[in-house]
Amino acid sequence: MIQFRIQPDSEIPASTQLFNQIRFAIASRQYPPAYKLPSTRALAMQTGLHRNTISKVYRQLEEDGFVESMAGSGIYVRAQGHEGGSRLQSPILKQNPDAYQVVQKALDDLLTQGCSLNQARELFLAEIDWRLRCSARVLVAVPSYDMGAGELMVYELERSLKIPVQLVAMEELTAVLDKTTSATVVTSRYFISNVEAIAAPKAARVIPLDIYDYSKELSLLKTLPKENCVGIVSLSSGIARAAEVILHITDKIPT
């Protein structure tokens, strides 16, 4: 049985302490639907509270829709979908029948870790808001002298994401971000510090890429005789990884 602890020196009334603890036990599924609550006698022995106080708490839980009393049997946690009325039957649930279970598990995990329902709501909304803002537009930013590398990034990202990707000279990034409310900026790790300094005040997400430096190979090519021919085929794994990250952000988010 869950151990409820009442702090007698607290400013919060003992009945309210017990009510909140039982309600949390129900919300976190420590007391799952159809679970029989402890008898008032057992709970009185555990908490030191009078049985009348516990009965009052149980009545309040029943009035609020958390539990239901069954004559001659006891008090039970109400089945899912009955607390506070029926859940809204959203069309999204019909399109994604497993979606509710995913959300429910995430919420249960947060509650188990000690978050309140209001805190969990704030966390969900903050993450959703962040992803909506960051997924609206994808930019590739590189210095104007390295636009060739930027073009390679754009090519690979567009092929992976199947959405338009805009190439922007780093010197013009501030002006571009001033004209958009949300963006995800992709750049090489060589320029990440400069790009983050520009993007951070604009609340834009920055994803760095590992682009291979071909300076050694280019130096070697310059030493080869003119009649030599060299073919190079290159695909940056870093670009592919960035595409995966952006796809994860934008997956199933309405535009």
C-alpha cells in the first residue's frame, strides 16, 4: 500500500494533504482504474487521521469524479474516460488510434517523476511551440566565399526532406531572419559560432553539420600533371544526419 505522509506542522490542512496525495496516486496510475482504495480504518492507522476526516476526503474525491463508492464493497478509482466527464473524441484519435496511448504514457512518466499536471502541460506546450517555430522554414547559411559548400547542403537536404531549402549568405542571415517568425538554420561546424550568435536572438534553431575539409586533397591535385583526370563522388553523412533531425522536428506537425 502506498504510504501517505501527513505533516502536522504544515499550514496546509491535513485533509487537503491527504486529498492531494490520493489524487496524485490516481493521476500517476499508482492507483489505476478500478483499484480499491484502502478502508478508512487502514488509512487512519497509517496517517494518524480520524476516520471521519478520511471519509470527508473520500467524499470529496467522489464529488470531483476521481472515485466511486459501491455499496457494501468499498470505494474504487473510476475507469478511464470518466474522470470529470468523457474525453473529447478528436478525429486525430481515429486517424492515429495509438496516439492517445503515447501521450498518456508520456504524461504518466512525468507525473511519476513528480511533475504536476499543470507543469506537464507547460512542458508539452513549450516543446510543441518550439518545434512549430523551428520547423517552419529551413535555411542553409554559409559565408559568401563558401557558397559552393552551401549549395551542396541545399541539394542533399532538399533531396532528403522533399521541401524547399533556402541558401543564405551568412552576411545576410540577420536580414532574412528579421523577415520570418520561425526558422531552422543549417550550417557547417566551422561557422557554427558565428551563425548561433546571429540566430540566437531570433529564436531560430541551429543545426551544425560535419563537412569534410578537402584542402589536403585539393593541394594534392595541384601537384598532379595536367593530363591526369580525377573523379570525386561525395555524399556528406552530416547532411543526411541533419535531414533526419529536421524530419524528426517536422514529423506530423501541421504547417
